[in-house]
Amino acid sequence: MDNKHQSNIPSISDRETIRTEFQAYKPAEPPSLWTLVKEQATTREGWWGDFDWKAMCVPSIFVKEKKRTPFWGLNSRLPLGLAIVMGFQHSLAMVSGVVTPILIMTGSGPTALNLTQADQQYLLSAALITSALLSLIQITRFKIWRTNYYLGTGLLSVVGPNFACIPATAAVIKEMYSSGYCPTQTLEDGSLQHLPCPHAWGAVLGTSMVCSFFEIGMSFLPPKTIKRLFPPIVSGTTILLIGCSVISTALQDWAGGSGGCLSRPATGFFSKCPNIDAPHALPWGSPEFLGLGFLVFATILLIENFGSPFMKSSQIVIGLIVGTIVAAATGYVDSSTVETAPAVTFVWVKTFPITVYGPAIIPFLIVFLDNMLESIGDITASCDVSGVEVDGPPFQRRIQGGLLADGVSSFIAACMTISPLVTFAQNNGVIALTRCANRIAGYCCCIFILLYGIFGKISAVFLAIPSPVLGGMNAFLFASVTVSGIRILAYLPWTRRDRFIVTASLALGMGTILVPNWFTHVFKYEGDNESLKGFLSAVTTIVNTGYCIGSLMAIFLNLTVPKEWGTETLQEEEEKQRRERDAIRDGFVESNIQNEEYPLEQLDGRPN
């Protein structure tokens, strides 16, 4: 066999095979990072390669001839200039998902922390910095010494704050304000103001640290065991309920905000949104607010239909930019948030007292359970679009390494003052569109996200964005979470057993989302036993959290309802019912014909 033929054989570090459709650009044995940079930095080909930039950057309606772009595998020699551009593109797709949970959890209202502007600015920067640094673990992948276990996926996997934290934190914070753990103040007009509660964020971080060991421990179980314990019927139901539980917050922000102005008081500090001191303040639900949110939403739809591949993968951020520009031009943006933000910042500029809040433990265990379920799906999708195996030992090692990295990263993130992290799914769409799964692009993405966080003025821009603009973006973003749950459930065979489990789980989960306070007044204990109070508070928090009670019900029923019960699928049952109806109809007709005194022909007037 000649050398030329040998050079065309794909080979990567862990001897995984590449599927045929991904061999447009053959990966090679990966040299050291320094050798690769040194060889490519000195040539034009090493910087830019032979790439069709027009097909990537020009809107699709202007491109007459569609060309198939080459595929860059995990360890292919990706041109450095293209790696920087692809990394920037990935960072744009990630940044909204990284900052959105922090914006919601630290914002205003009875289910948020109501933190000061300085604390919010810091946490936004810390979230971006933490996401950038800990994504390096997933992308690089380390083998644990003298074991068969890994830390990281070795894929272009980016991590960020988990959206499942939003409903869990909201339920816990609401309980904290109700119990007096967080302070409130009654204003002169009689309205209740929820004061900043930074020590509650410390309680969230401490509880996250403890609960992260659940995911770390579960990552050492065989992936088949994890899938057997938490099959798609559980993960789909959980993710569906998470999406439904947070989308209401997006609609509240779209109409003006989710704080004190939500109830539309006639007078007082919150008679307008977000308050009477804000620029261009208006009552909640004003047409101007709805128009701003719709502008963002419509921009996302237009980009999906007419934008270039580059724009489509960054549609969320582009919609946010368009909405912010219009909001600033019409006087809705408070520029003081950017002006007062530090030029440069880093983690631990501000700290929070770490404690463990008992009532939050079970909800946060469910958060980490969702972390596992979500990561398994995201890593599977990443393997698929990256051209590596989606089954077998190499795939299982990636699942194990990804789960362990998520658990370890969540613990480290809590130490870095940020809520639990999870492997994101947004970059899978970018990989599919750009056909670039290269890890060098992933490192460039981490560098850009790190710069967004270090330069405080950049992260402060997100804090200056009006709530209606964020609401228009989040409505689309959160709905995509719901669709992910529906997509998982769609793969079920929908036996009678499946329908029974999903029905029972959604009955409690969706019901609690629609009527969130239905269980609030069940326990009336007012004694001095603090342990009992904490236990009852934990039960109330679990039952009042839709995705929490729904997922627990799904797990319980999946483990207890016999597998052989209701094995027929929905299609099989419908076919059986159709045959039964046909048999009844045929039997009825035949019975009438046999018992009639006169032939059927005489009854309809026809001659014998």
C-alpha cells in the first residue's frame, strides 16, 4: 500500500472510527498544539485554507449555487483564521444561554434575589468566566490516572448555568421570603418590596456544592444502568416541565417585568415597570413593551428563514442586539449600568457566605438529575454531529467523562460563586450548520467567552437590556427547552403504560405550574421545632415546584408499573379498536339480514 493511500486513512487519538458521510475533510493524527500552531501560523493556507466564505456569510436568498462545505473533525488541521471565526460564532451562540439564568435568578420580584446592580454585574461576569474556564475540561478530556475513567468528553462541548436551576431557585427563594429568611419592606403606598438577599445566593451555592456529589457519584455507574434508571420517559417529562415552568417568566418580562409592577398597582413605586424611576417607565402590559419584545421575536424568525448559516447559528444574539439598539434609540435603556461597571473584573471580586439550605436539597438533587439526563442527550447529539460513534465503548466513555466533568465543574462553579453547570446543546446546531466540530475552534470559543467576562463593560450590557427585549428572546429560548422534552417523548412507542406514566406525571407537574400555590397552606405548624419546620418547608417546596413533583412521579411510576402491563402501542390499540368496530358492524348487518322476514332488496324498493 503506497504512502498516499495511507495518508487518507482517518485516525484520531482514541482510535474511534469516522462515519463515511463525515470524510469530506480527513482528520489526521493530532500533533501537539504548539507544533500545529507553529506550522500553520507561517502560511496563508494555514490561516485561511480553501473555504467558501460566501456560502457561510451571505444570506441564503442571494446564494444561487449551494456548495457542500468541508467537514472539520475533532482533530483535523483547521486553518487558524477559520478557527478564530468559528470560535467567535460559537461564543455568540453560547453567550445568551450563559447569562440568561443569572439574569433571571438575580433579578427583581418575589422569586428572584433582587440583588444590587453591582452584585448582578459581578455575577454576569463570573458566569462568563466560569463557563469559559470549565469548558476547557470538557473539550480537552483527561484520563484519570490508573483507571479506565475519563474527565470530559473530548468534543466541542461548552458548559454553562443550567436552566433547571431557574424554577428550583425560584421556588426556594419564594419560600425564603415567605419564611423571613430574606428581608421584605412595606412601602408607604402599602406595596411589598422584596429587598436584596445576597446570603440566599450563598445558600444556593452551598446546597449546589453538596448536591454536586450526587452527579459525580452517578457518573461512575455504567451508562446502561443510568439509562435504565432514567429512561426517555423520565427525561422527556422532566425537560418538558422545566420548559413550561420558566416560559411564564419570559412572558411576564415581555410585557414589562416580573417584579412588583406585575400586579399593576395604581400608585406607588411599582405603578410603572420596572419602577417609576426607570427611563421611559410604562404600566405593565403597555403596547410599547409588547412591541419591543415582538421585534426580537420577529427578528429571530426572519433570520431563520432568510439569514446566512453564520447568522442562523447566532440568531438569538442578533435578535437581542436588534432589540437593544431599538430600545436604546427610543429611550428605554439605562446607560448608567454600563458606565458604572468596572473596566476589568474577575471571579471572587465579590463573595457570598456559603451555607446549606435544607429545604433546597431535594429540589437541587432533581436539578442534578436533570443535569445527567440533559447531558446524556446533548453528548449523544454532539457525537452524532461530530462524526464519532453514538454507541459502543468509545461512546460510553464519552458519556461517563461528560457526566463526571459536569459534576466536578458544578462543584468548582459553586466555589467560583456560580450556580450548577451543564453541557449546553446550542453548539450542536452550530456544528451541524458550519460542519466544524474541531476542538481548536472550541478553544477559541472559550477565549472569546472569557474576554466577554473579564471586560466588565461587555457583561454589563446585558444588565442594561430592558426586560421586554429579554422577554422576547427568552420566550423563544425557553420554548426550545419545552420542544426538546416533546422531541424526547415523541420517540416513545406510546404504550398504555407510557401514556399512564406521562399522564400522571403531567397531571401534577402541569397543574402545579398553572396553580403554583395550591399546596402552600397544607401545613400549619408554628412551633419552635426548627428541624420540623425545615422538613415541612422542604415538602412544600417540592410539591409547589412543577418539574420537581412531576419528575419524581415519573421516576416512581417507571420503577413500579410492570413492564408487561399495557404493552400495546397507541397505533396497535387504535387498529384493534377499528377491527372490533368493524366486527360489531358486520355482525349487526349480518344479524339483521338473517332475521329479516323479507329480503333486503324488497326493503329498498328494488324488484325481486
